[in-house]
Amino acid sequence: MRRSRVPRSRSQQREVTPAASVSRSAKIFIQDSIDINTNIGEGFGQYRIEGESDMLPYVTSANIACGAHAGDPVLMEAALEEARYYALSVGAHIGYPDLAGFGRREIHLSSGELRASVLFQLGALSGLAKTLGFEITQVRPHGFLYRQMFHDVRVAATVARACSEFDRWLVLIGPAGNNLLAAGEKAGIRVAGEAWVDRVYDNNGNLLPHTHTRAILKDPRDILAQANNLIKHRSVTASDGSTVKIDFQTIHLHARVSQAKYIAEQIRMMVPDARPLTSEPFSVDEYEHAPLAYSD
């Protein structure tokens, strides 16, 4: 069994049905609900992202930047303290080593380099978390690494296997799709497909790239309308007007949208029984002895 869980300062969290009891898929199971996650600690040194703390009362999981695309030891420790105060499930927000570009520039690492970078970031946050008496629960990639995972099987598999090597209790959050699920099943860890309330999807269920003129929803009314469709119907209206189903287990909110706190409050009202991510190790027998080759 895993050594510990996040100490709860609130008593209202409900028990979550173990994933293995309901499915042989790597997809995490959250009974009758969803997780709501946000990113925190994405500053560096004297720089801070305004509004991050305002999101915490309305989410169930918080992903903390680990020093690659953003974050530093002081910010990481402060973010951990905040997450503990709100009894949130804690995740590692990993990215490419790109402070200057906030992890959004195209960076291509070999599988071995990417593995080492992921393990380094997980180790940094996990070490700080243990001094406070708890462990990280999930991993959420950032920026260009996140986008790569949707399109590049090698990248998705490498990140998943690195997470599995570090701790098979971890849940890997990523863009909902076959690559994420296949990577989780290959590596023997649980995965959680993610939906966005402020990003526009194409008719295949892919997020439009940031460079697209219609990639981002800016009007709070449009954001809340998309959130409502996701929560009630598990679907979005795509850029061409068609309806697309999104298979997700967690919704992502962030502090950079207009009226972020109001949006977070309204979305939490739509999901009053939102539940944090929690997991157990997962494996598929036929994959047990099929190691992933890190060399390119």
C-alpha cells in the first residue's frame, strides 16, 4: 500500500470506489462525479501569477509547477501549504525546462532526456511534500509537452513510464484521447482525460492550437456555457458548429481568464459533489514484461 495520503483539514470528502473494481482500463473511475483541477505556483523568484489562490476554494485538485517551465523551491513549498489548507489532491505540474518561454516553445528531447526531466521534477515536488507529511497524487504536463502528448505516442509513453517508475499510484492527467489511455495501460498507471472550459475544440475533439484566432473563449458566458455542456452532456460545440463528445474525468480551470474566480465559483456550483483524484496501481498482464525503450 502507499505510505500516506494528504491529511484532510475538512471532513466532507467522500469515499471513492477503487478503479480496479469497476474497470480493466487504465482510465481512472470517479463514481458519479468529476475532478476539478487548477495550476498554482507558476511564478518564479519575485514574479507571481495573480489570482491563483482565489481558485483554490472551488477546485478539488491543485497542480504545482516544479521548476522547469515555472516555479521555484519557495513557491513550491508555499503552494503545498495552500493545497493542504484546502484539503486538495496535489499534483506535479511538469513541463520542458523553459523558464524564458514558460514551457510553450517547441523543445524536442530524446526519450532519455525527457524521462530524466520528468523524474527530476517529480522528485523535487515529492521531496518537499514529504516534509509536510503527504505525497503527490497526480501529474499534469504543461504547454508544449501537453500538446505533444496528444499527437506523439513516443512522448506520451515516455512521460507515462517515467511516472510509473517514480510511483505507480500516480494519476497522469492529459488531453483526453487514445494516446493517453494507451500510454497509461502500457506503463501500468491510471490516467485522467481532461476537458477545458475556455478552449475551442475541432470536430475531432482536438484543442485548436493557441495560434488559431478562435482557440480561446474569452467571454465568461461562453465559458460557462461550454462548462455546462461538458458537465451535463459530456460534449462541446466544435469550431465548425458540430457537437463532439469528450471522454474526460477532470476539468481544468486556471487563473488567467477574465473573471476567473466568478467562473470557478459557478462551475463548482454545477458540480457540488466534485471529487479529487485518487488512485491505485494498475497493470495489464500482457504488458508487464514489455519495457519501453528510451533510446531514440
